[in-house]
Amino acid sequence: MVNITFPDHAVRQFPEGITGLEVAKSISEGLARNILSVKVDNEIWDVSRPIKKDVEIKFLTWDDEGGKATFWHSSAHLMAEAIEAIYPGVKFGIGPHIENGFYYDIDFVDHVISSEDFPKIESKMLELAREKQTFVRKEVSKKDALDYFTRKGDEYKVELLQELEDGQITFYESGRFIDLCRGPHLYDTGPIKAIKLLNIAGAYWRGDETRKQLTRIYGITFPKQKELTDWLILLEEAKKRDHRKLGKDLELFTFSQKVGLGLPIWLPKGTILRERLEMFLRKVQKKAGYQPVICPHIGSVELYKTSGHYQKYGESSFRPITTPVPGEEFFLKPMNCPHHCEVYKSKQRSYKELPIRFSEFGTVYRYEQSGELHGLTRVRGFTQDDAHIFCTTDQVKEEFKGVIDIVMLIFKALDFKDFTTQISLRDKNNQEKYIGSDENWDKAEKAILEVAEESGLNTVIVPGEAAFYGPKMDFLVKDALGRKWQLGTIQVDYNLPERFELEYIGNDNHKHRPVMIHRAPFGSMERFVAVLLEHTAGKFPLWLSPDQAIILPISEKYQNYAEKVFSLLNNSDIRSQIDDRNEKAGKKIRDAELMKIPYMLIVGEREETEGTVSVRKHCEGDLGPRKIEDFIRFVNEEVTKELGDIYL
RNA sequence: GCCGAUGUAGCUCAGCUGGUAGAGCAGCUGAUUUGUAAUCAGCUGGUCGGCGGUUCGAAUCCGUCCAUCGGCUCCA
């Protein structure tokens, strides 16, 4: 007999070798119908796997992440089986579940397939799912496993197998498909009722661009058709929030092939939005003791040789700018830090000055690969809300915390609740990727880890993701389609101060080396605006809206009064415009609603005689008439409420 | 950069198996002087992404280049 402990701490005895499914059945038929997998002592198992010792157990259903993972992983196998049936001889890479669905990397050998082939794969999958094929787990020896895939001619599985240890290799068999797989899987394919293959893409084998590119097919499945339909509707809704679409509709920014790929052009409304954000941060940084500086957009090649950027990125940058002087070269600046080091060096520094914080909205240029460009989130020219803090080793932690506070202030002001914090450390097995001594790296990494611990942030630690000069803490936010983008970043750097021979005179009258903290709480204005657009769906808070109000005269007769209102608003720094088109009020309202302008001020006969405006709020409707001065006060109050103690 | 798809008027899109382009919105002109999500009428506007090729004839077929989209790789 084995003792099985349930989540409510109840313990019951069962015969040894009982399966999760049987345990579930002993509780209720309904539960048994719904479980997809079982968590056994923190490991997720197939429901059909025998339990041979005392364990803790938790049943996983569609409502659990682990349950969905099992469902989608099994769906990947189902897709592979369908594809193998339709295109015999294809070879398989890996096929995991992902956050929403699953994919499988497949070498189609001679076939070229496209999304047009999806329907037939989907219907084959449905056909196989209806056969309720059971997933059978088999432990196999490494030799037998290698024999099988060698005979099958699947070199990818052979490669994966070679890295596994004998004794821990399992196969899963479902229908006519056998896969090397750790599992777990569904009991059978029956619950997979709704299937949608989503897209197709090339993916390098093992993520290595020097190796063969396989065809990756992404898909998603559900236990009910309704859930798939709902999910697809959600996806359509998300696409409407795409910043590239909103940016065009709301006239915020544009791109021009003539100006150049990946070089955003900020239109007047977008410029107001961006300047509002900059103003906000300037105020915050002023309070936090930052000193703005301004540096040129180009820098001598020597600057980047000193910083190490030249050696590291010389080949993948924009080509150097040459001059009539032979041998003289400049680079478009890819980073502001080298310039700021020179700002630091402009005079001798004393420990009494530290920490010194130089800030700059610095526009930088990086030659991103053409396939990487993506709206405003990945561009070749962008403006960082950059700053570099020069401080003593003792001050690092406090300064770092100060930056986290700024990031949190911004996230709070703009209602970003759903973000993740990632700490990127160096890859110790790949030291040639980095510059600087081990000792300095250890110090920097230790500082970040300690701050993270003390700040109480929920962080994810990722080795190998550090910048080449130092470890970092990044704040990531998802876009409308669930793609994660890095916004804020904080990086500790002991290396550049050394390369630039930065010094300060300590209280011991000796020279010391400062530490540098690179930081950008928005990250870049471009990316931040992109994510903000998707987050708000273009419905910006009042303080950010390019147009805070639009004045809608009922007819030409009230044009003069409209102009009077406009001038009063303008004098109070409320951004507005007049819709003086020869259109009816309904049309003007509709257009203003579509442009997501926060307040519509309808003016006609009544308003003119009473000195009022009829206020309509975006998405909410008519708020009734108000004296002009009351509306002005009302707007100012709303802005103050949004910004708290930051006054713009 | 790589894989796949897409590319028709400012925008959104139609155009079957090749017979030299069409709608709605926007814009312009006029009428209307309008009260909380589209007033009416007329008009302008496209060498169908670029360049080559096949054909009597190409938006439509083929090649190539460019751009966009979805991924991969990369991201100081």
C-alpha cells in the first residue's frame, strides 16, 4: 500500500501501483473526466503512470497551467502524427508547449509547406484525436532509442539522444507516432476537440543560426470549440491595439522608405505625447538629483575603441563616417555612455561630489538586422532616456534602489501592473563575450542580486543575458499580442570607468575609481510609447493626450465663440483644437470619438449666450454644460490627480 | 541576415480560370447652417510595390529586387 497526500493534507491509502486516474476515479467520476495530468511530489506525471511510493498528489485540469501544458504538449504530438501521416519521411526536431499553445520544429525535407496546408493538417489532427489514441509511456535504453531513430533517419532525435543519459530515456507512443519525449501526456487524444494552426516560421535547429533552418508550425488547441472561438476573438481584439495601427490612426508617427528603414518619424501629435513623457521624467529626475547634459550624435572612432564598443560591434554598426582628413572616422553614437564618461572627465572629481548623475535624452543609432525591425519597438534610431550615475562602491546599492524607485514611479503613473523583472548575469562558460575582470563582474553581480533581494521585487535570474560590460536588471512588459519587450534597464558597470580611467579623489587624498550605473527607466521613448499605446489602446491619460479637448461648433455661426473658447483653453495650457468642418455635430462627435480625444466641447446657441461649453467625455458621453472656467479647473484637477505631486 | 506569407487610389478592401481596373471612407467643389457616434450631390485620384521575362495581350503566369507581416537568429 502507498500513502497519498492530497492538497488539503488528507492522507489516504491505495494499493501500490495505482495510477493518478484511478485515484481520481475513487474521488469522483467528474474529476476523473477532467484531469489532464497529475502533480506527483512536484513533478508532473501522466495520469496513467503507476504510483509506487508515498507521495503528495495534486490533480491538474484545464484550469491549471500544468494541465494546459500537458494538453498542448500532447497536441504537439498529435500534430506531428498528422504531419507524418500526410508527409511521410519528414524529420522532427522539438515540439514543446508554450505560453499559448505549442509548436513543432519539423524538417520537411523536399516539401515546402505554407499556411494553405493548415486545413488538411487540422482535419487530420481532428480525425486522429477522435480515435482517442492513448499515450503510452515506455522506458527505453539509450541503445534501443538510438537504433530506432537511426533506422528512421531522424538525425535531430539522434542528436538529442546522444546528450541524454542511459536510464532516463522515455518514448511516448500515440497511434502510429513514436517520439522521444520526457512527457507527461494526456491519457488519450480524446479531449483535444478544437484545433487551430496559427502560423509558420523558420527556426534554426537548436537556435543556432549556423545550423539548418527547420519549419516551425505554431498551433493552439482547446477542449471545447467555444474556447477556441473566444480565443480567436480575443486575438482579433488584441490586433486592434497594435501600436503600428494605432500610431497611424491617431497620427502619432510614421515611417518612410525614403528617410530610411527603421527610422521613426514623429508626427506633431506623437511629438506632444513624447514630450509630455520626457517632461515628466525630467521633473522626476530633477528631484532625484540628476543633471541634464547634451552630447553630439556622433563620436570619434577613438571614443568607441576606448569604450570597447568598436571591438564588440564595429562590424554590425552603421559604417563609420569619414571626413576629408585621411584616416579620420566618426561613428553615429550607438550608446551615450562613452560620451558621459567624457563629461565626467571634464574636470577633477572629489568624493564629496559623488554620486554624480548625468542624464540625457540621447538619440542613438544601431544597425539592426532588417528582419528584426518592428514598428516602434525595434528600430535603427531611437532616443534613450539615458543617465549614468558615477558613485563609490559603497553607494552602488542605494543608487540602484533609487533607480528602481523611478521605474516603479513611472509604472505606477501609467498603470503598468503586469511587468516582470529580469536579472541578467554573465555566462561563465563563455567568458570571451565579456570585457572586464572576474573580480569586477563578481562585485557587480553581487550588488544587483542583493538589491533585488532587498527590494522585494519578484525577479527572474537569467545567466548569459548580461551586457558585454556588466550585469543588468531589466523590466519587461508584454505587448498586445503577448510578446515581451524590455523597457526599463539598470546596469552596473565596473569596466567602463576602468577603460576611461575615471577617477575621484577620496577622503584619504588618494585616487579611486568610481562605479558606473547605466539606466533608462523608459528604455527608449520609441519602445515605451509603443507599449504604452498597446497598453492604453490609444486612450491616454489626460496629461498625455496630444489633444485634451476638441471644440465642436454646431454650425459656422458659432465659429467666433469656438475661437474664444479655444483661446481661453490655450491660455491655460490645455491642448485643444476646433473642428470647423462643415459637418453636423453627430459627425464631428463620431470622428472625435474615433480619434480618442478625451473631451468634446459642443458649442452652439445655448453655450454662447450662457458662456458655457457642453462637455462630452470620450467613451462615456454627455456630462452636460459647464462654464468655460469650470471646465479649465476640472481639467487641471484631473491632471493633478493623475500625476500626484509631479507638476508639469 | 534566414524561413514563409503578403504588396491594387491617402485608408480599408473587391477584381473567377490572363482580354489594358472597381467600392466604401478620406480629399476637393457645391448645396445644407446643422445639438451628442456618419447630411446630400458632383468631382478628383491608381503606368495594380520596382525591374525583367512568357504571351497577340499581364494586376492576374514566371524570375528577380524592394518593402511589409509572422517567426528564427541578433539586440551595446
